[in-house]
Amino acid sequence: MKKFFNTQFWLVIVSIVFSILLFLTAASSNYTRTGSQVSGTTETYTHTLENVPIDIKYDTDKYFISGYSYEKRFI
């Protein structure tokens, strides 16, 4: 029996069983998450507002805002 545990065949058997166990654990976690009430999925809604006046107050001597038009726009 001791000789059997020292063979390469024993290591192959153990590694195959371990890999099947890991696969089943990963596959079953996907099924349990989808069937639960708290699945963690949330819905995200976006809405873009246009033509909204923005008043930016900052230290003009230290900072510069790129991508902002400084001309006043009237609707």
C-alpha cells in the first residue's frame, strides 16, 4: 500500500479528483447566485441634461479648466 501512494498514478488520480471538485464548486456558485433573491444586480438609468447654466468658482491664478467654454450662452 505504501508503494501505491508513492507512484505517479496516485498523483494523477488525486489531481483529477481535485480538479473535478474545483470545477463543480465554481459551476454551482453560478447557479446559486442567479436563483437567489439578493443577486446583486442593479439597474442603472442615465439622463443627460442640456442647456443648463453652470457657475464655476475657482482660483484662476492656480487652476485652469479644460473643456469648458467661458463665453456666456443664453437659451
